[in-house]
Amino acid sequence: MVFYCRYSCFVLITGLIAGSYPAFYLSAFQPLQVIKGQLFSGMTKSRFRSMLVLFQYSVSIVLLIATMLIYKQLDYMQNKNLGYDKEQVVVVKRVNGLAENMTAFKHKLLQNPDIELASYSIDLPGDDYSSNSMGVAGRPPDEVNIVMMNHADFDLLETMGLRIKEGRWFERGYGTDSMAVVLNEAAMRALDIQSWDTDRVVRHATPPNEHFVSPIIGVVEDFHYESLHRPIRPMAFYLLPEGSWANRLAVKVRPGQLEQTIAYIEKQWYDMGSGQPFEYALLDESLEKFYRNDVTTRTLYTIFSLLALFVASLGLFGLATYTTESRTREIGIRKVLGASETLIVKILSTEFAKWVLLANIIAWPIAYLLMDNWLNNFAYRIGISWYIFVLSGLFTLIIALFTVLYQAVKAARSNPVDALKYE
């Protein structure tokens, strides 16, 4: 919402600036000067036109750099290793509607050769996890941290492709695992646990005098279960016994068998007679919701950077037309003295290229500060590479040269006799 407010203000201010100059300038015309053809005389007006084009190109370059960096950041987020396998994972929602058929439903799915694994849990990446305060047994009660909570069955580790760093995951051969906990690395750091195999954690509950003490049996490597806008938060896993209440079922499907497998899952769902509608989502698509605003920002910046560049090019074309018109006699004299068409085109093009290069010098630090501030919204971000600025400079320079090339060639090919007669 803040972005759209800033953007609306930017458009309003730019419109006022762009519209005020022609309004004041046209209202200041003297009828006698218009009749005499002296409308465009004076160095001050010429300089102001040049400054206006300079401003337009500076804005265009800032928007262009912003667009390229936004594209690069989104590409980084989409291709970053999240610490688990998000591809080919179907998330069946509201599985608690199966009630006593939850275990039978999972076993039925695993009979399909196109389904590799399945696992029940309370939440999965992309969901809003619940949290609780947690501390270490033997430490003062006020030394606690907020830890995200999840309950999962024996198969979540393998289904999601999570990796154990130390210890182990829940196993069926250990009856005491129902009271145990598995932490991620962020939780180990937040709780300042040095020896996972000897320390025990205390999960505080409401009312405050109730708490649960659990041994730590393993540590999973950190994985991004939330947006890359924020750092990985501490998480604790507890065992979800078979047949217990769950909210999600993650189903790992073999590559190339997604559509037919979803149809199979849906059939089994209704065969179980849950009475609930079948709802599912693909895990990779569910994670995209984190970046919808960023995708919208990228689209808007792309559109308006192109529009700004187009408007700036129109301004530059007008300035080139005015400049070549005002230097008609100079060009004629140069041609009489032996200047080639190539030299005249070079002289005129170089003059406009200087303005574009100056616009880059102005725009680069502004774009750097703006985009560095925007990228700071991400806990995991790209660096601002120097070649982005060079590419934007080359692109705008090429556009500018192509814009003025027509007028420069036209002036260079004009008849010097007509030019010397020009008033």
C-alpha cells in the first residue's frame, strides 16, 4: 500500500512539473513576437529545454535501473534453494474432514505407483504457523524466545526433502518420540543451545504455570518456510501420531504424472465419504503468493520506465529539431568549408550524447540509493552490480542517438546554398 501511495504522488508531481512549463511558457507569448517569427529566440529558453530533456532522461534511467534490479531480485527468489523440494508436491487441504479415515486415506494413496511419499502435518511452507514461547530447562523462566510450532508425522522429512544436520527425525521404533522435539538451526541459535543431545527445551503454555519439557532428538537444517522478505525464524517440530488431527497432507508425485495423480487423489477423497469438498494446491504455486506485490511492482516499473523513456525521447527529438534548425547557417558554412556529412552528423550527435551521459551521472546515485532501500526489505537479497548501471547507460545512449540521427542526417545532407540563405 505504501508503494502505491508513493507511486501516485510521484505521478502527480511529475505531471505538475511536466505540465507547468508549457502552460507558463505559452501564456507568456507576445503576439508581436509570434507574428515576427521570434518565438524561439534566446539562449535561456534553449538551456531550459535542454535541462527539461536532462530531467526526463534522468527519471527514465532511474526507472530503467529499478526495473532491471527488480527483475534480478525476483529471479533470485524464484531460483533460490529453499532447503526443501517444492516441485511435484500436492498439498491436500482440510484433511481433518476425513476424521477416522485419515490413516486409510494415506495408505490408499501410497498404493498408487505415481505417488512416492505422503505426510500429514499441521502446517506446510506457505501457511501461517502458530507460535509459542520456549526456553531451555534449568534456565531462568524469563529466558525464552518465540518459536514457530508444527506437528508432523514420521514421513515429513523425506516427503519434503528436509535435511537433518544433527541427530535424527522421528522414528517408529522409538516410543519416547511422542514427547521429543526436533529443532531447526535458527531455534538452536535463538535458544543458545550448545549441546542438543543433552539439553531439554521447555514449551510454555497457557496458563503460565503449565509447561512441557521435551528432549531434543535432532536438528534440521534451516529452510525457508516463509517469504524471503524475512529471515528464517526458529521452529520446533513435534510428532503427530497416526490418526491424529491434521490440517495438511503433502503428497510427493512422480515427475510427469501430476494431472492424473491429482484426479486419483480426488477420487479417493470422495470415496472416503468425508462430506467435505476436495481442496488442493501445488506447493510451488502456493509460495508465489509471498511475492505478488513484488511482481506487481515489477510490472508497473516496466511499463512506466518504457513510457518515461518514450516521452524523454520525444523531448530529445524536439530539442534536436530545434537545435538543427537554429544552427542551419552554421551547418551550411561548415559544408562550404569542406566538412563532410559524417563529421556534421558526429558533431550534432556528440552534443546530444553529452546530455544523456550527464543524465546517467545524475541518475546512477539516485537509483542506487532508492534500490538499496527497496532491497533492504528482503532478508535475502542480491547485490547491486555495476554492470546494471553500464547497461542502462548504453541502452539510453543508443536510444538517444537513434532519436537524433534522423535530424542530424537531414541537416548534414541539406544544400549549403539554401542554408546560407536561411534567416
